[in-house]
Amino acid sequence: MYFTALLARTDHGWEASDTELDDVESLDELAELARAAVPDDETVLVCIEQEGAWFGLVRVDGEDDPRVFVSDAARALRSAYGEILLTDELLGRSPTSTDSLERMVDLDGTEDGTDDDSDEAADHADEEPASGEAAPRGPVGDAGLLSDLGIDTSTVLTLSPDDALGEIADALGCADVLEAVR
């Protein structure tokens, strides 16, 4: 079972709302959803947790790129919500390049430079895996995304998925607001 919520910092303190992510297919769409939750360029935290398995945080500050933290990438990758957060960039993977696609177009060996192509393929043998392959076990992303809000990196890295969002909300002073949408 999943729990998803938006925590928005406003002039009046933190406001929480539960949110459905069923129509969200990418991190960009998730960031737009977060931006739409507040009228100004306020800080918004998208909180996602899967019971006892993993949690994810996405911080959106105005038009800045979203900052993401996922507590266990391997577990999150098995989830539709996790797949939204686990971009190639976050996992340290190079997206499949056009060059590798071009190398695969004519595999019959009749094109000029066949020997060079095989040398080039050997040169790329130790590149990062393409997207869709396994993610590392453990945390990935920006564990310092809450440091200016009073939650240091080491705390984020040691949070248990069982109650991470509750502990974060407590530290931010908005536990009652988050519990109201649970």
C-alpha cells in the first residue's frame, strides 16, 4: 500500500494534501503537479512511501529542477511510483545514446568499417547499463535536500521506511497537518 502527499511551505506554515499520482508518468509531470499546488514559488515536498519497503522525497522550489531522494532504489524500481523518481540521471546511468542505436542498424557486416565498429563496440563494453536494468540497493539521490529545513543528511539516510514521513513532518513542525491527510 502506498501513501502520497504534498507538503507545501506557505506564509502561514506547512499545508498538506493527499494526492493521486496515477496519471503522473514522469518526474517532470510530478514537478508540475507540485508547482500547481502552491500559488507562488514556495517549497513543495512530494512524499511517497510504500509500507515498510521504501520512501521517496521530491523537493520542488519554484522553477528549479526537482531534487529527489529515494531510500532504496532497488525496491522502488519495482514500483510504478518508484519508476517516476528513478531517472537515468539519478541512477547514474547514461540514457541509451543515438550512437549505440546507429551501431545496431546494420548488423550484417557488409558496411564499410566493420572492423572499426567492432572495436568501437568493445570500447563501450564498460559503459553504464542502459535504463531498465537493475538499480542499486540502498539510498540514491540528494540526501541533503532537507538540510536548509533543519533535517541534516545523516538523518535522512538513517530514516526507517516504516515512519520516515512522520519523522520528517515532526522535524518540520507539521506532523499534525500530515496526519490529517493520512
